[in-house]
Amino acid sequence: MTTPQRANKSLARPDRFGRPTERAVGRPGERAEGRPVGRSVRVGMVLAVAAGLAWTGGMVWTIAGWAL
């Protein structure tokens, strides 16, 4: 048995409940295109950045209004 095979075998050892500890999804660095979870996370991050920028703009607008 070669070293990489031995490493993969050790990752698949079951935990105390008999479930595998690691699941082989593919090669490292390989990504499935169009994953809905990835898209959801990306959309959520874009919305969070937009909300943060809007909040910051509102604070600047408010403070600038007080100063005048």
C-alpha cells in the first residue's frame, strides 16, 4: 500500500458511533460549478457588504448634518 492510499484509509476510520470521520468529496481544490450553497453564501456576503456601506453612509450623513 502506498503512502497516499494509507493516508486516505486513515481518514476513513469510523468514530465511536461507527460513522466515517471524514468524507471524500473529491480532490482537494476541486469545486463543483454552480453549487447552490456557494451561490447563497456569495449573495449573502454581497448583501452584508451593501448593508454595511449603507449604514456607514447613513452615519456619515447624520454626523455631517449635525455639524452644519
